[in-house]
Amino acid sequence: MDNKIADQFTNFAKNMMDSMKELQAINEKTLQDLTNQQFKTAQDFISSSSEQMEQMSKAKTVEQAVSEQARITSSMGKLVLDNAQATMQVLTNGQKELESLINKAVKENMEKAGS
């Protein structure tokens, strides 16, 4: 009887470690994806700022400057929205991977409990 309990504990510990490794992989991937998204966003904002400076320096009248500023504001709004959507997608993907890991672990535990 003691060997059975020891085997069950060993299997439980192994399964727990495997799940923790998978969780770590999910977290690392999500963090890497978020970091990449932030770098892309920073690059987009730097490019946009550079373009803004260039376009504003070309404005010869107040009307041109105001028109250009309106275009820039619209462009920046789109950048912010695109960034928010891309970031949400990264988080959603991480959540789906985590849900899959949990479902897998629950299924495996239910199968083992039934045997």
C-alpha cells in the first residue's frame, strides 16, 4: 500500500512540474510578445513624431498647420487604437493558452481519478 501512495505522490509531483514548465513557457511567450508589441509601438510613435515635425515645418499658413495637425491627431488616434487592439490580441492568445493548459490538467486528473 505504501508503494502505491509513493507512486501516486511521485506522479502528482511530476505532473505538477510539467504543468509549471508549460505555464512558464506560456508566460515567457506572452511577455516576449508584449515586449515586441511595445517596441513596435515605440517605433511607430517615433516615426509618426518625425513625420509630424517634417510636415509641420512645411506648413506655410496657419490653415495648413491646423489641417496638418488635424491629420496628425487622427493618425495618432489610429496608432493608439491599433496598439490597444494588438496588445489585447497578445493577452487573449496568452489567456487561451492558459485555459488550454488548465483544461488539459483537469482532464488528466479526472482520468487518473477514474482509474
